[in-house]
Amino acid sequence: MRPHIRKAVATTAFLIILRLAKKRKQKTKRFWIKLLYKNRLQAGNRLFEELCFDDEEKNFTRMSKIEFDNVYSLINAKISKKDTNFREAISARERLLVTLRFLATGDSYTSLQYLFRISKQWISVIVPEVCDAIIEVLKDYVKIPSSEEEWLTIAKEFESKWNFPHVIGAMDGKHVILQSPINSGNDYDCYKMFPSIVLFALVDANYKFLYVDVGSKGRISDGGDKAFALNDYTLKPYEGTPERGSMERIFNYRLSRARRVVENAFGILSSVFRVLRKPLLLEPEKATKVVLTTICLYNYLRRDLASSQRFTPPGSFDAEVEGTVIPGRWRQDTEMSSMLSIQAIPRRGSTNIKEIRSHLGRHFITNGAISWQNNYQ
């Protein structure tokens, strides 16, 4: 074969091989989207409508259909997306449904994709966007009183319901456990050596969240916040185990009784929104959004007497009859692997606040005594 012919044949063969390799590299997908998602047809909407016939929607979304529709109307414009020439957009209704289901159960995005037929990649985008919208429209349900009259009303409710005067809120903090954040070292590790963000909350006499602060790194928040020191605006119990019947022991009982509201608020919050009962597999910024969303929804669902009774029917919270505590239903849940208590570190209080504590202690064994307080063990 002549040299120029051999060269032409070799060049042609090379081009054919190159073309085949390029075809393999750019192989056309069999489907534009997976069959599971292609046949979605608003699967979450259909499921929710079926549940609405027997009132099971409250277990599915943690709210009634009327409440769901109200939240949906508030955020619809904020989370709606337009259809494209290639596919139908995931509706705002389904975006809200998948987010509420995630908050209600804490199920993984992988698990939710099979229920809603929405890919886990899309769910990871949808949840933070919907949380942002819910926080924006419901943020006024978590609001510090703006006037002296409102603060005095809260103080009167603490005195009438919990027999503790001059109280404007019960405060506590929790570690919300996370997966280890990317490139964070051990900055987020709490005293239990788990990465976490910290949730501080102030709760009124009716279990309503007045103020929350969430997102601080677990490492710098353990026992390092002066909010839990004995100071001019915070009361703490006497340390140790005071003698039974003593002023100190009775004061500790009365203080514990008054601050039970914040313990119950956290308990109900994590019992209803079970995403808080297990480590959040999210980066801190998105985890913070999730926690704030649950608190906004909690206050919204307890916004008045009627809604409060639907959301937390009798028996939900701890009750007390003549000093005997009847545990609320939330205490029947299994132990949480998230929402851990903040580590307490003893600190010396000022002389002034110690005098105030002593004054209240004397009040509780004289004019302010309640009949069953001496039965406190």
C-alpha cells in the first residue's frame, strides 16, 4: 500500500475512534428525569388531601388543614416557582408539605424523596427556602413585650399561676446536636464532645416563647454565658441539698415550680417537631433556620385559647395537684439524642441579689406560703 494511502487510512481510523469515544462520554441519558420523579404528579398534594378526610393531617404536618392553608397563603408568593419548557415546577403547596413533614419527623432527605417523589437534592434546597419564608411571616409570634404594661401582665400571670412574684420569664438553654460542620475543627463541640449550636429561650407563664437566641457555637457557650449567673436580673436556686423544711429548700422548690414552664416548652417543642430529637445532619446556618422555624410554628399554633387547646390538649404539659406532679405526655417519649442541657458552672453572685433571694425565701415561708410546699422532697 502506498504511503499516502496508509496515512489516509490511519487518519480516518483515528477520527472514527475519537468520535466513538466522544459519543460514549456524551451518552444521552435514557430519561430526562428519573421515572420515580417523572411520575410524581404532585404526590404530596394527593396524599395530604387523602389524609384530610380523617383528621390525620395533624399527625402528618402537626397542624390542621385550616392552619396549613393559612400558613400556605402567607408564604405562597415567597416560595412559588415557575414552570419551564422542560418540566413542571414543584408547587408551593408541596414545598410546604415536604418541609413540615421534615420538621415533624426528622426523616432523612433520602426517606422523604420516596414519599414525595422529589429528589433529595431538591429537598435540600426546598427546606431552607421554606424555613426562611415561615420565619419571615411568623416572626411576630415570637416577640419581646414592648411596653411596661405587657411586662407587668406577664409578671402577674407568673404570680397567679405559679405563685412566684416579680418574674417576667423563665430562661433555659439547650445544645442542639449537629453533624460535624465542614472545616470547623472543634469550635462547635460542647462539653459532651458533640458538635452543637446553642438555643437560649425566655418563656412566659403560659409556655409561650418570648425570646430566642440560637446559633452560637457549642464550645463557647457552655457555662460561659452570664445569663445563668446569679445576678441582678436572674435568680438561681441555692446550691447543694438544703435541709427539708428550711427556707432555702422551699425557695428551691418554688423556683423549680416556676421555671417548669420553660422545661415543658422545650419538651413539647421537641415532642411535636421531632427533627429536634435527633442530631441535625445540616450545616450550622441551615440548622439555625430549622430551629427558629419550629419555634415560630410552636407559638403560631398556640396563638389563642382555641388553637392552643388543639395543639396542646389537656395532659400535654406537666400538671400539679397539691404538690404532686403529674408528668405531661411529652415525658413519655424516648430519651432525646439532641437538645442536651447546658452545662452549669457555679458562680458567685452579688450581695444585692443574694439579699433579694433571701427576701423572697422569707416571703415563701410567711405571707407567700402555699399549703403543700412542705411536702416537697
